[in-house]
Amino acid sequence: MSDTMNIEDYLAQGGIMTAPGNVPPRYRGELLRLMSSFVDSELAASAGFANAINFAPGIKERIAASRITLEKADHAERVLRVMGDFGTDMARYQASHDWSARVPREADLGAARRPGDMRLSVFHYPITGWTDAVVMNVLQGLATGVQMTELTRVSYGPLAEVFREIAPREARHAELGLEGLAQIAATEEGRAEARAAVAYWRPRVAAGFGLTQSDRYDTLARFGLRHSPNAALLSRWEALASEHLAAFGL
């Protein structure tokens, strides 16, 4: 107990862990939960954008959707390798779910997770067309950018390094979405479609930030796995989303 408490004090003061063997059990559990959420979300996102490739109106757009599909899967693999250091069976994990499975469009999951499936709830909803895919990518891409400010600072050093490598490519995914949205919003018909997609996706992306008052936040903060509460991250994303949407008349 004394050794465990010393480690927790070390983490609370900004310490960095570097290997699986010296992490306390509760920290290990929370770290694996964090990684599972990211891996599951990236695999589900990749599967969703794979289906969206054929919605693309041109070759440039197909390339963008294909790039996102590929890189999301690559990001999942990179974090899954870190999970493998903790004993996760990587091959079994990858096959544990149908990552392309989606709920009915009209479903309302809130922030709920499915048993054993740690993807953010937004990745349970289906994409129905190109405008829908672009709007979803913009809103979730901006959310991922905000969340990356947390992930790149996690107290498990090998994972933080992976997230720092991933972050610029995730930012580029959002930029590709904004480029696509600019083309869509160039016409009144496109803006009307985009507004409908924003109305659908915005609350679902917002749900991914979790409860504004999280009982687990204090524990995660002590472990150096979180630095800003959910409400602060949500507020930051809301401001970014509003700024970008207003620029397109949305």
C-alpha cells in the first residue's frame, strides 16, 4: 500500500510512468479504459468512412475519404500496440466487434456505451450521404482536436508519445472536412443540406464529451490521465464549431 500511495503521489505531482510493470492496478485499469475508448472509436470511424468513400462526388473527395479511412485504422493499431504491452491479445481485440455496425438513424444513445464496446456513442450512428459524412467529419474532427490536448499529455509516456505522433494527422482530417464543407456551402442547396446534417450530428458529437459533472474526473486528474474537466473541453469545442460553421453561413 505504501508503494502504491507513493506512486499515486508521484502521478498527482505530474510524474510520468514509462513501463507497464510499475503502474498501480487502478491506474492500469483507467489507462486501459482510455486506450480502449480511443481504439474502438478509431476502428469504428474508419469503418464508417470506408462506407462513405462511394458517396464522394469526385476523385479528390474519394482520396480524402480513403486517407481518413486508412489513417484512422493506423492510429487504432498504434495505440493497440501499447495495449499489447499490458497483455492485450491484439488479434482477438481487433475481431471483437463488427466495427461497421450502426444503430438506426433515429436512435438517441446519449453518451451511453455498448457492453464491451468502448467507442464514443457518435460512432454508432450511420452516415447517409456525402454532405452528412463531411459535416460529421468536421464536427467530430474538431472534437478530436480538443480531446487531443488531453491525450498528448497523459502520464503514461509511451502512450503520450503515440498520441503526439497521431495528433497532426487527426488535425489534417478536420482540415479535409472543412475543405469539403466549403465546397458544399458554396450553394444554397448545399447549405440547406449541411444545416440539416449539423442539426443531426452536433448534439451527438457533444455527447462524446461525457457528463459535465464526472465523478471519475478527480481520480483521472490525480493519475495525470486528465487535465481539463469535461465541461471545459465541451465549451472549447462549442466555440470552435460555432466559429467554423458561422464562416460557412451555417
